[in-house]
Amino acid sequence: MAIKLENVGIAVRDLEATIAFFTDLGLEVVGRDTISGDWADMAVGLDGNHAKIAVLTTPDGAGQLELFEYLHPDAIETEPTLPNEIGMHRVAFSVDDIDAALEVAARHGCYPLRGVATYRDVYKLTYLRGPSGILVMLAQELTKH
């Protein structure tokens, strides 16, 4: 059986603000839609499922995010996930300049949780809170193998 990762889906509070954050970091919008109907109810498992969606891709086309803002049922606000909680908790990106990426994030009011760490002189990396409390890891490779 062949398998391929299509995307990572993230429910967001404000679709436009989240698109702005990720496109400023370098992702590209490849599709937008509003979904609803019996097929959406069946696939997602929510009655009256109605959401605005956007699909973003990395410049190399290897990774995609599907962002969705619920119109119905109402979105449920939860506490942002902590790094040690069970379940999906972050989306990670390689960047060629972590300082430049952090400047972009700061323009959106998003800052590292503690700072930038260096892992074995191989990576500089950090976690930050993006829009809607999304944990985003940014990593810059320091040495090319």
C-alpha cells in the first residue's frame, strides 16, 4: 500500500491573519474555498459543517498546510497546546535565516517562547506561538552534510 502525506490541517480563529503570517514566512497560497454540504458533514463528522479554507505550500512544494476557519458549528476556543501535551502540537519549518524569519514573525506579534537554542552546532531553533496559538518551530541548519 502506498501512502503520501497530503497536508497538515489547522483550525484557526482568523483565516486572513493566519494566511498573512505564513505567506510572510514564505509559504504560498495554492487554493481557497468555502466548504459545506452533506459530503463535508460526512467526511469531517460534524453536522452543518461550514468552513472557509486555504491551502498553503512551501516554495519547494514538499509541504502543505490546510487552514480552516469554522463558520458553523462555532469554533471552540481551547488553551494553546503545550510542548509536552499528548497530541499534535507543532508545525516545523526549515529556514535559511532564522533571524530574518523571527523578524517576520515579530511583525505579526509572534515571539519565541524562550529564545533561540543551538543544538549540537547543527541547528539554531526555536518554538514560537503563531496565530491562533499555533506552535511553530523554526530551524536553521548550521552545517551542510
